[in-house]
Amino acid sequence: MDLRQLEYFVAVAEERNFTRAAERVHISQSGVSAQIRQLERELGAELFDRSARTATLTVAGKAALEHARAALAAAVAVGRSVGEVTGLIRGRLTVGMVTGCTITPLFDALAAFHRAHPGVELSLQEDNSDRLIDGVRAATVDLALVGTATATPDGLDALTIISERLVAAVPRGHPLATRRHLRLRDLAGHPIVCMPPGTGLRTVFDQACAARHVQPVVALQASAADAIADLAARGLAVAILSESMAARYDDRLTALTIDDVDAPALLALVWKGTHNPALRELLAHSRQAFGPLGSAAADVPR
């Protein structure tokens, strides 16, 4: 047997599907199936029950899975140890960013890291903040740029990039437009446009409303600040944004401070431990790229 076969075996076991496993390891389904069959012949036992639509582990497969994972982890550790001694860093990093992100410091950090360590394969994926945080906890994502309602999500390390209050934004002529301050209960009679559940900004808003027993009507949802602002500018709803987001649309919208939303919306880099030298290096490049953070932070959905 070889490490490639073990990698395919673990992928099928975790995905419970040969097609998804093939997509994950970037080869054809027939290639994965052939390698698994060869591994089964070498071991003298079937590892998967293929009678159903999902690939489920047999008793032999269950017995082999943790050992296969340990062997793959050991192989990665060997490469890292040699790399640390020789000054070469290799491997793979998966970086997550909140959907709709256009923040250039993250891209600058990735570019600088790639130039310094071309032997590390970088993978970039978008998702909402909650799922990215879950991915970091599960070690399927190494580093993620997320919006969050807490400075350091449970069980993770974090670097806060920006911390801002929420505001309500309305077009000129709106009944609330003459006010500079309001409270959550003042929004109860107006439809709201906000980011979807799973984003840090929405979590802050929902928690504040729940704490004050306010039940807003979230009539519209969008993942991008531009879309939220455009909908609000057309008079369809009151936009809930962060201060820097709303400032970008001050030619069309008036930002109103919500006095009883005390918790800020945070933008943060999150990760779980720094045993991986490639992750340590990427964090160093990220710290350099993000500090001091300029107006680019305003472009990031939270």
C-alpha cells in the first residue's frame, strides 16, 4: 500500500461517496475506485459496503480508518520536520473568506506568502462566517477571515482586524432620515434589509434584538453590502450595516446610530493552533498586510 491509497480511502470514508471523494482529491472516480480496490486486495478485506448509494465502512474499514489517518498525519509531520531543518516549507493550506469578500490585504498576504513559499499549495474558499469557523474547528480550513460577534470564537485563536458599531441606513426622505440616533424599537415598524444568518453582523443584530425583546421584520437579505445599500436606497427597507460600510454610501443613505446595540461587529482572522509552520508564516504575512488596516475593511461582508 502507499500513502496515495490511504488518502483516497480516508476521503471516501469522510465523504461517504466515491464521486465527492474524487472531486476532493482531484482525480477521476474510476481512479479512486481502482486504488481502493487495490488497497482492499492487499489487505485481504473489503473496506466499504457498496450496496447502498452511500459508501459505508465495513468492520474492517472502521478498524483501518484511524490508522490510515495517523499514517497520513505522520507523513505530513515528516515533511514539516525536514522543512523546518532545511528552511523549506511545503504542504497545503486552505484559507477561507466570508462570501463577497474583496479585501485586498488578504490577497496581498496570500501573494507575499506564495512568493516566499512556492512549495505550499494554497486553496481559497468562500462561505458564510459560521461555516468557516466550524471548518477551522474541524481542521478543514487552516485560516479564515470572518465576521463574528465575539472577539475570539470558542476554541480558536483570533486576530481582530476591525471592530465597529452597527448603524441603520435610510435614504433621504425616509421617515427616520431626520434622526441621527434611534433605538431598536424604532425599527420595529419598518422592514429591514440585512445580511443572512451565519454572518457576524447579523448575529450581533439578532442578539441585540433578542436581548431587548424586539422582533424586527427582516424582509430582505443579501450577502454583499452593495446589494443591501441599493435595496435601501430604493426605499424597500432600512439597511443594517457597520459604520464603515454605511460610510461608503453617504451620497445615497443617511447613517443612524443605534444607541442600544452595544456589541460591535468584528472582522477577524481565526485559526486553531500554530503547529503548522506554513500557517505560522501565513499569519506573519497577514499581520503585516492588515496592520494598519485602511479603508479596504469597509468592503468586507461580516
